[in-house]
Amino acid sequence: AGQVETAFVALDQIAWGCYDQTTGLLQLHEEQQPGDEDLLNTVALATIRGGGDVHVVPFSGVPGGGSCAAILRPGVPGRS
């Protein structure tokens, strides 16, 4: 929805699962299941399509210690 200004995605990680844009439901799986996609790739593509920047970095370089992190655009609801 264009809310992400900058995304940091771990180069050396995979997050199998599926995301339903209509409902906002996210399912994350330990192992790949039929119909799954790499959600980190999904984050990167959605950020680029929304006009944001993506930084692909080693896992140790992702802010916050997770597989991905994002900086939201100013004015995004729920952000102080």
C-alpha cells in the first residue's frame, strides 16, 4: 500500500508462507508448503512497487535482529 519508505531484507534467510492482501492474513511456515512463497522476496517487491527503497543485507545487518525491518513513510496511521 506504499507505506514502506525503506525495507531491510536478510540476504541469507527465507521466510516461507503466504499473505492474503485482501484480508491481511499472514501465514508463516517453518518449512515450505504447497502455495508458499518467500515472504522476504514479497516484502522487497512490494516495497519497490510502492516506490520505496530495499537494502538486501546479511541477517546480522538487519536492524532489530529479525529477517526484515522497515522504515514507514511519515503520516502512516499508528505511527507516532
